[in-house]
Amino acid sequence: MPFRRRLTQPLIESWFDLQPAGPQATARAVHAVVIAVAPRLEPAVRSGSLVYSLDRVHLLALAPHRTHLHLQVFDAVDLGRLVPELEGTAKGQRQLRLRHGQPLDEALVRRVVQTVVEQASARRRVEPPA
């Protein structure tokens, strides 16, 4: 959807610009990895977070906090065994805590994004259309 992406890009840049310097650098680095690994994901600003969707299904989000950034994974109950670094005890959501000012573990972020996208794609092939 090039038209939609063209409309949302300024909003996404504004979201980054509104972040303080430390969180902004971390968020931009994670965003670059997410888009490099899964260019089909569509980013959008939702409720103060940067949410990544695939075919209108929310898969990931960047949620900034004062001392860290969460890479949130929606519907991640089964991912705990595949990516043990994910934290959280919520019903379906897990997150990866990325501290500002510390080196980004790009390999870990890449692995999380690839796993989430692969599972979402597999789920779409198995589930009958509604």
C-alpha cells in the first residue's frame, strides 16, 4: 500500500521527533531493524506507541518508557519457548526490554521480528478465511 505508507510516514517521523534524545535513538535503531527484517509490516502510531501490522493484524509495537523501550509482541504466549528473552505474564502479550544508551542487540531483535512474522504468516495459512 504505497499510498497509505506515504500518508503515515510524516506521522511516524513526528512520533520519533516527540521522543527525548535517548529514547529516540533506541526507537530509531529498533525501527530500522524491524523494517529491514520485515518490510511488509505497516507502521502506524496508535495510543502513543508505534504499532506494526501485517494485513491489518497488529503484531509488534514500540512503547517508550523513561529508562527503556519495550518491543511489545502481541499474541506471544507460544513465543516464550522460542524466544526465552521475552518478558511478561499477561494473557497474550510479551515484551523485550531495551535500555536506552546501551548497545542494541540487533540479532535478538531480528530473531524476535522474524519469529513473530513467521508465526503470523503460518497462522494465516492455517486459519480459514472469515
